[in-house]
Amino acid sequence: MTPINSRIALILAAFLAGLVVFLTVIFVVTGRGPNTPSTSAIGGPFQLIDQDGKPITEQDFKGKPFLVFFGYTHCPDVCPATLYDVSEVLRALGPDADRTGALYITVDPERDTAAVIKDYLSSFDPRLRGATGEPAKIEQAEKAYRVYAKKVPTDGGDYTMDHTALVYLMDKQGRFVAPFSLKRRPDESAAELRKYF
């Protein structure tokens, strides 16, 4: 073996040894081994009311994968664009849309009553459910999903909401899978969602 080849072999061996040590430390610190199932800290119980004024909880979505998006009805662009895209995915699913769910939770319960949300959602797919509730209950749902939401005052005494704009994909058991990308064709998003039926 030439000196250059033996030097490369030595560097590679040192790298692999370092990688093994690093992974071992990670598994020990996190308490997870390679075969330990991942448990997510995103999602969880919530007790809100839907756009018809009826109680709604995470249990209403058990047994089917579902999408969750936090927003507010006064949102000028991101929220309506996202809800339009989710509606397009539901449309692309066709009859399979009944095998999934989609939930829009307000981050602005002060203005977004059930009636306001019902009127707002009338512009989108009818299978899209909305939720509001007392501020403390909304805050609890935001914490469960690790959503950032903050009131930002504007001129004239009004306000807007700065908030997380992720769409959360939850599995049939209500566990977080991953952020759901809508930056693709609706049929591609629908195909991705079908994998969790």
C-alpha cells in the first residue's frame, strides 16, 4: 500500500470511529436506539368549537390522516392561499377525500368567532373544518403544535397576527408525521396523503 493510500485509509478509519462514537452518544443522551420508535412532541389534545359552534377535539380525527393549519380570517395572503391549496388537495383526492381530514385553527379567537370562521370557510372546500374557542384553549392548542402566534399592533388601533404558517400532517393515531408541503401539484400532494390512509 502506498503512503497516500494508507493515509486515506487512516483518515477514513478515524472518521468512521468518530461517527460511531457520535451516534452512540446521541442514542445514550436521547434514550433512543436505532430500533426505538420515534415519538413526537407535536400535536396532542385540544378542546375547541367548530364553525357550527359544536365541540371539536383531536378525537374527531382519529382513524384517518389529517392536515392541521393555524391562521386567522383577517390574514391578507398566506392563510387564504394555504386554505385554497389544501382545498385543491382535497379536490384532487376525489372520493378518497372522505378518508382524510383538514382542520383550520384560528390564532385570533378575539375576532374569529365560529360564525366568522363559517363565513370565511365558505370560500373553500366544504370538508375543511374550522376551530376557535376561548383564548386559553387556543393557546393550549398552539402549545401542543408548537405554534408561534403574536398580536402585532398596526396603525389606527387595529392589529395583525404574526404566526407559524406550517401545515401539519398527522397520522391515523393523531401523531405528527411531518410538515406537509403544498409547493407541488395538488395531485402530487394527494398521492403523498394517500400513503397514510
